[in-house]
Amino acid sequence: MFKITTDSTADLPVSYLKENNVGCMPISYILDGVTYGGDKELDWKEFYAMMREQGKMPTTSQINPAEAKEYFEEYIKTDKEILHLAFSSGLSGTCGNMRMAAEEIMEEHPDVKIVVVDSLCASMGEGLFVHKAVKLRDQGKSLEETAAWLNENAQNFVHVFTVDDLFHLYRGGRVSKTAAVIGTLVSIKPKLHVDSEGHLIVIGKVRGRKKSLSALVDYMEEKMGSRVQENKDDYVFISHGDALEDAEYVRDQIRERFGMEHFMINHIGPTIGAHSGPGTIALFFMGESR
């Protein structure tokens, strides 16, 4: 059986990674002059408290080819076939660096096979991508069959999210400073998604928090289209920036509207949270198209 690995940007619970034998490569971040990631982790609650209460602004950096090679070298000690599901190439250069490292390792170790798939996803969208791979592997599919299915269906992984504070998106160059200032004054909450090339795009604006949460579910209905019935038994993933109650509100709305029962809710980890900020709510599901 092949090994599945991913990045910490997938925001999957540690318990899920362990139970399903999924390797996770940490992407580091810097907060208050300290670098975290891997062995040195900051509690996520503390991370969001530092942003919310102390105004701390974290920064992130992509995995470089040398680090990627080091990670893979650890795995090939026990696994000769690895499927790595990477953070969207539209948001980071990490995926390209993982591919470079994989090529180098395969040249040096002809008995090793590493396939890197660009998820074109972020946060628990990437997590849902991993979850689908886990299911296929557990059904007995080969590495090649699993990678082919993921590539063929990548455009069906739908992301939609809203943020509580536009300034974090402004820092990341996603909205203008004017939009951030005016939006904050009149309580405008943007609706964003990850497009077919894995880029973050603003697709709408809603006034007020509750309306912005309901708008996520409206978008889900629109994007599922004719798949509503067949998706009833599918998983829906929801991630949050230290806003569990709002995540549960979205889950309850989906349950009520579509009769879906399989959910995974988890917090947004610091690598993604550095850009989206506290209060973010993100919804991920399989749809007709992105």
C-alpha cells in the first residue's frame, strides 16, 4: 500500500492523520519574531488570541526544495511509493518545490516512486482532497489510479468562505486598503472562493455576519446543482478561525437544507490563519464545478 502525505495547510486533525496513516509536512510561520512549525508548535487558540487581542501579524514561508527533499527522505526509509497532495500552486510555490525534490529523490533512488498532485485547494479543501485519496487507497486502488481520479476530479472540490476582518486579506493583497476600511466600517463581509487555477477570488459581499454564513450555504446549493441527491452521503468539511459556534451554525443549516449528515469541523491552522485571520468560516464540498 502506498503512503499518502500532505502539507499542514490541509488543516486536518492530528487524530485523523494518525488513524489514516497520512504523513504531514509542516509549513512554518513566524509570529512575534519566533519561527514555528514541525517540532515547535504554538497552540492554535493562543495563536488566534495573539492576533485578536495583541494585534500580532504572522508571516509564512513556503517549503523550499531542500526542506522538501529532507521530508521525503524520511518517508522513503519505510515507504517506496508516495502520493503527495500539495497545497494549491495558485497560492504558494510549495507544490513546485515538492515536485523538484521528488524528481531528485527518484533519480537518486530508482526503487522509489513519488507522485506529487497539485490539489488546487487550501485549508480543509485540501483536507477533503486527502480524504478522497484515503478512501480510494483503502478500497485497494493503486497510487496511479488514485492520482488519476484526483486530477480528473480536482475541479469538483468547491471552496467558499467568509472572513470577519478584511485587513488580513488586505495584507495578503486580496483586497484593496479602501475596500478593507469601508468594508469594516459598514460591516461588509466578503464571500470568497478558490478558482479553477487555485487562486483566491472575491465573488461577492454580504452585509452582516449571520447573512454571510447563510450565503455560504446558498452558494453550496448553487454549486452542487444536480448532485444534491448523490451528495447526500458525501462528507462536508468546515474550518474556522477560532469561531466554532459559527462553524456549527453553518453545519446545522446544511443538515436542515440538504439532509447531509457527514461533517468534519476543525480549526484553521496558523499557516492559513495568518492570511485569513480570526473569525474566518470556510466550507468545502463536492460540486458540479468550482
